[in-house]
Amino acid sequence: MRSQSIYKVPQGKLLKISVEYDEKNNVIMNIRITGDFFAYPEEAIELMETKLRNVLMEREQLLEKIRSIITEYHIQFIGVNAEGLTQGILMCKP
């Protein structure tokens, strides 16, 4: 199933997320993250999109995975955080 959400992160920026996920297994097959936030290094968003494939569409698993990616690859976000990304992704589920 393909779905998308637009989410205004509290005290942050606009986040637009498009997710293609397997309803049966509840996992992300493909994801696109855009918005008016900033990420460093430049390839951080592409990396995040790749690493989120096959992750369960459940709050705790998503949040843990996003936090570990941020830590492991020293990603810096301006205008969005791990909690905001998690919420935006979960809003894609009907």
C-alpha cells in the first residue's frame, strides 16, 4: 500500500513523507522523506530512506531505528527530530 502524510513538527518544520508498505507484514518497503527542514550531511535523508526499508511500522521500532541511524552516521537535523520523523511516518498508516 502507498500512502503519504504532511506533518508540521511541533516547534519545527513541515515534513512530507510518502511510504510504500506491506500491509500483511506491516513493514516499510520504500519511503521518501522531504520537507522544509535541513539535514547534514547532505546524503543523510537518502541514507535514512535506505535504512528504514524493512522496518516495522510500529512506534518503538521506528523511533529506535531512526535514533540509531542518527547516532551511527552523525546526522544533524534542523527543524525535525527522531520523534517528528516517527510521527510523520506513522501518520501514513490508515
